[in-house]
Amino acid sequence: HGAGGASVLTYKVSKLYKMATAFTLAHPYGYTRVMSSFFHDHGDQGPPNYNGNINGVSINSDGTCGGGWVCEHRWRQIKNMGKFRNVVSGEGVSNWWDNGNSQIAFSRGNKGFIAINDDDWNMDEWLQIGMPAGDYCDVI
């Protein structure tokens, strides 16, 4: 919300928002903050309220937020990337790969690996992941 207008990435473009947040949490640069917000129709709209008092967040049976709240921090992809960041803490970026367009991949030492694809075609590459042999899962 607020300054930046249409150039601010929000929950309204959820796929790109999740990828950008995943990158932010996967990369070791800086201090991260995860946005958790509310539905809005325009940039200067305030949070859900009744007579100026901000409404509490209600939690739906499926774990999502209700009552006008988005709660991005509860989205599976973002919640799991927060865990990823904690696991790879202290490890640098290695095994960087990109296709020069909208596909990237890198590892964080030998503790974690991420691949992000915002192209309109599948990522079909052999990549060095820097991790020991084993079976791994997709956390996001």
C-alpha cells in the first residue's frame, strides 16, 4: 500500500509475489521482513476496521485469514521459505546459474538449493546443487 502505485508488488500478483519473496528469503543479503497485509482496492486504503478500530484477524478452518486480511506469512510457500532461510543461515551463495532471462538457481552452501522460473517454458537444465547425494523435497 502507499507510495509506488502500480510498481509495488503485492499479494494481487500472487505468483510473482511468492517468487520474489522466495528469492528474498533464499538469498543471504540484508535483513528480511515478510509482509502480511489486508485486501485493498486502492493504495491509501486502511486495514479492515469498524468505526476506526482495526478488526482482529480471524482464522478460517483451512488456516487462511478472513475478515479482510491476506496474511501472506501464512501462505505455504512463504512460511516454508522462512524455514529454509533459518536452515541455510550462515551459508553463502554458490552454484549460481541463470538463463539470462527469468530463470535462476543457486545453493546456500551444502544446506539448501532453490530454482526459480518466471519464464513461460519449463526449466530443463542439469544444475550443480552443491548438496550431498540424497532424496530431497520441494518445500515451496
